[in-house]
Amino acid sequence: MSNKILFGLSLIERLIKSGALNRFSDAVNSKNANTMSKILNDVDYSASANKATVDTFMNNPKAFKKS
């Protein structure tokens, strides 16, 4: 997706807009860091934000709320 379309959106908003919310949720629940990282790249997360987000959800999957 284009940076212009996703600029200023939260993670949840980006996942919804890109149609990846359920895939990301499944990756978090199964602690699949590679899939989480790929999806975050697809929704234009920066490398540093990507790493921090994956680390957070790997350590605490319950921190991710789909709503």
C-alpha cells in the first residue's frame, strides 16, 4: 500500500485498511515473528517500529487487541 494512504493511521487502522487484521492477529497468537514483520512491512511500518512492535507482541501477545 502507498505511504500516502496509510500515513497517520494507527496499526489497527493500517491492518484493517490493508485487509491483514486477521492474518496479523493469527501471527501474534501463534508468535510468528516472521509473519508479523512481513505484514508490518506491507503496511509501511518503519524498520525500527516494526522491530519494536514484533518484540512487544512476542513478549506479550495479549497486548494486541483487534478492536
